[in-house]
Amino acid sequence: MRRRTFLGAAGAVAVTLTLSGAALAQEAVKIGLILPMTGPFASTGRQIEAAARLYMQQQGDTVAGRKIQLIVKDDTGVADVTKRLAQELIVNDKISVMAGFGLTPLALASGPLATQGKVPAVVMAAATSTITEASPFIVRTSFTAAQATVPLADWAAKNGLKKVVTLVSDYGPGIDVEKAFTEVFTKAGGQVENLRVPLANPDFSPFLQKVADAKPDALLAFVPSGVGAQFMKQFVERGLDKSGIRLLAEGSVTDDDLLNNIGDVALGAITTHHYSVAHDSPENKAFVEAFKKANPNMRPNFMAVGGYDGMHLIYEGLKKTNGQGGQVLIDAMKGMSWTSPRGPVSIDPQTRDIIQNIYVRKVERRDGELYNVEFATIPNVKDPVKAAKAN
């Protein structure tokens, strides 16, 4: 009797475990995509969501036997809203992964929640170097502002520029751009004057007048994606396009999504960045074609490739963990490498930042449209801020 009772109980436990395993296999992996879908940075949200949905369309909505469910939330570009949405997604929706984060303050607002909930947070856009230090659960598939800027400072020094004014939006990545450019360019013997513009409701006109009065060889600009058209409009209104002052920029200014709307004033601008829609590779040509087919009247920008690669990182991480999230998922993402539409990339296992090529580009007109045309490549660039700390 005792033996039969024991076997019966053991059988019941086995059935329960089997059912639990089956339930886990059927339970959806929920990805909370938090983006600015309205407001001045809506183009960022639109691009990332479109790329994430394209990836799911191409790769299917099942990974390691589990359904993938994408939950998109609009934070309007406000950090307090991001924090509230992240908390609701973790507590109420039981998400396995957070992703998106269009601006630095939005990513930083979610860092403590990622840590407390042990929920990996994939930063697909925000670019301040310190973001990955805000939580051990943050991993980045976008870029860092300094990563894109140091090669531009090298280029400026090697091409005879002696005096540069920097004009940046006054928040994390803008300050990173200013510092990275200034350190490298002055070390090479150049002279730099720094100007900062408020992030909220920026009026560039008085700052551009200061640039005109300073008469530098070049102006180095950084503004968030979505604000480049306004900056360039005021650049023209102040006559700087005819002043002989060269325009250099971190690539967010000549965002592929908005470049045609900026117009001919952007022609000749020298920028450095990790992605251009004109990047010449089979992977990028296929990506651009699929993106345009899925999203008529849009062409992908660097935000889109950050979202596309972010989804790739999540999918491949889930494959390695057999669908598990939490610490094992973030560990699986460290050191991962693949060929992106932007070129070869990998996740730095120490910093959880992306390692990637940075390209020097010039705005040119081709087939009636404006493009950031790459003419030089700096391979396998790490975030220089963290690299300097490590040394």
C-alpha cells in the first residue's frame, strides 16, 4: 500500500511538472517596447517600432517554443512617463524584456527598475556613455555619442582644420560629443570653443550668431534625431551656409529619415556615424528593400537599425537560454556577434555596449535624393569613454 501510495504521489508530481513545463512553453515572452511615439522625437519611435515589427515578420513570432508578444507604449519623450510605463509593464504585464528608450533620460529612468525586476533592458537609441552603468541588466544596440565623434575629431585634425566651434544639445550625449571632440582635437593642436543649446524647445539662432561672429574653420553640431531639420533651417537663416564655415556633425543631425526634408543645405556636410541607408552591403540592401516594402514612404535610419539589431539580440539570446529571461538572458547576450545591416557588430562582454564600425560620410545627391555617402571606415570601435576608464 505504501509503495502504491508513493508511486501514485510521484506520478502526480511528474504530471504536475510536465504540465508546468508545457505551460512555460506556451507562455508568451512579452517585450515591452517603450518609445516616444508622439511629440518632437516621434520619428525615433516610428522608426524603431517599424524595424522591430519587420524583424518579427521576417523571423516569425516564436522562439525556443515560446510566442513573442510585442507591447508598444508611448512615453512621449518624458522620463517620468517612461518610468511609470516600465513599472506597469514589469508588475502588471510580466514582461521578460524592456526595449526602446529614445533618449538618455528615458533610458536612465528605467535602469533601477530593470535591476529590481531582473528584466533585461535593450537600449535601441539612447547614446550617452554612462547608460549601461545605470544597471547590470542594460545592454545597448545603438551607439554611444563619443564612439561616433572621436573619428570625426581625428578627421578634422588631419584635414587642416585649426579652429572649431562645437554646438550641442545640453544633455548627456551632447556633452559626450563636446568632450570627446574637444579632447581629441585640442590634443592634435586645434582650438575649440564650446556652445550648448537647451534640449527642450531649442532656439539655435542666437547660438548660430555666436558661431558666425567667431569665424571658425568649422562648426561641429550635435542635436537629437528629429531636431536636425530645425537646426539646419536656422543655419541657413543665419547665412552660415554661405559663410565659408564648414559643417561637421555627429550623424544624428543628418538623419536618413529626415535628410530629404532638410534639403540642399546639407550637401557637403561631413559626418561620422555607425549607419547610413546608403551603406553598401548585401545585408543592408536586403534590409532597406524589406523596410521600404513594409513601410511605404519611409526609409530606415540609424534608429531603425538599432531596433532591428535589438530584436536580433533578444531572439538569439532567447535561443541560447531556451526561452529563459532574467540574469541568464543578459549573460547570453554578452559577447554575442553577428553581421548587421550596418556591418559586423558584437556586444562588449565587459560593458554591454555595442562594438561596431564607424564611417566617415559626406552628404551627396544621388538619383534625386540626399544620402550620407560613406568614404572611410574605422573598424571595431568600442565606446572610448569606457575604454579610457579601463586604461
